[in-house]
Amino acid sequence: MLLHVEAGYAIDPSTERYAKIGLPFGPKARLILAHLNAEALRTGSPEIEVERSLTAFVRRLQDPTKRGKSGPNGYQIRAFKDQLARLSVAAIRMAMMANSHTVQINSQFVDVIELWLTKDENNRVLWRPTLHLNHRYFDSLQKHAVPLDERALAALSHSAMALDIYAWLAQRLHRIPHGKPQFITWVAIKGQFGVDHSRMDKFKTVFHTALSQVFRCYPKAKVEVDQGGLTLRNSQPQVSTRVSLVEKSGDR
């Protein structure tokens, strides 16, 4: 499968003009995607009120045991909102090829963005966004999504590769038939996770480090590593229900 992402445009409420926004990147974009997926599954709706839910999510990532009292600061929230904006307007193209047959899907993760004008206690103007997920994407979530453990997301939040590996294993391992392990070569693994690494030995070193971090968060994962690649075996999903393991209602 080939994946291509292009930066999109968003309206700037202060100028009422379109401005090009950069590409989503790094751990924060992946964490936001996991959060929006979980919110859509929790509510059963493609419409997500972002402001409060994102702040509460970042707070939980910083303090997954809920023992602390301080929340995320303004800089941290702005960094997440920047990645949210990039992700919301990015154009995504996926192409799948098999023999002489090719299928290309052109899509956007979010199809509607609403900005609601409000004022805070100091009479400052605030823009509170509501996102509507693309209905095709939302339908796919309802049929195929596997919830992720927010404690694992918090522990892996420093590494984009570790987050990608964790999400990949959480989605794939429980779908492997019992007694029918799947083998994946290092070349295929590098093609999926190591496009930024030119040398295979360097990629393996980085991948091994990230994979060991994932194993600590997902101990049920049955994955064998050898010189040829990875052998994946059927494993229990880390979160067995279709709701997040971390209770969200107390953070509203």
C-alpha cells in the first residue's frame, strides 16, 4: 500500500482568509488521532467537540494515574492544537496494487470543521472547534477499530515509531488465526516503519529499541524477532472492550 499526505488549507478567523497549514508529524499527531478515534467510538458519533476533550486527554497523558493536580500549560495545549489543525485539513491518498489491478482512495480524515465564537471571563474572543469525521472513516472505525490503552499511549508518547508499532500490533495480532503465525521480512517492516532510514542496520537498531518499549506496554503481544524478520502470533487484545480502558466521564 502506498500512502501520500498533502498539507491542506484552513480558514483563519482573524483574517477571514485561507492559509496553508503544514503536514501533521510526530507523536502528537498520532496521539490526537488515537484520541479522536476513541471519542468517536465512545460517543457513537462522528461529531467531536474538541476543546474540552483534547485538554482532558492531554492531562491524562501527562498524569495517567490521576495522582497529580496540575493540568497541561498553554504551550503544551497549543502544540497539540497545531497538530490537530494540520491533521484536520490534510489530504490523504492511499493506493493498493495487486497484479494488474490498482485501487486509489482519495480522502480527508475530517470533512467538516465548525468554529464557534465565544468569550471567556475576561471578554476575550475564543474559537471552540467541533470536528465531523469523514463518514467513510467513521464507519470503518465502528466496524474495525480496536481501542488502545491510554496508559500505553502515555508511556510511548515520546516516540512516533513506538506509537506506530503499538497501534499496528494492537490492530493486527488478535486477527491472526490461531496456529497460523504470520512472518514479515525486515524489508517489508522497513518499508512500513523506516522510510526515513536509508541503512537497514540503523533502522533495525531504532526499531528494536521502539519494539522493546512497546513490549513493556503490551506484554500479551506474541512477537518473535530473528535475523529474517518478525513472526506474529495470535494474541489477546490489550483492551478487550470497545471503550477506552481509562474512564473518561470523570474528566469532563
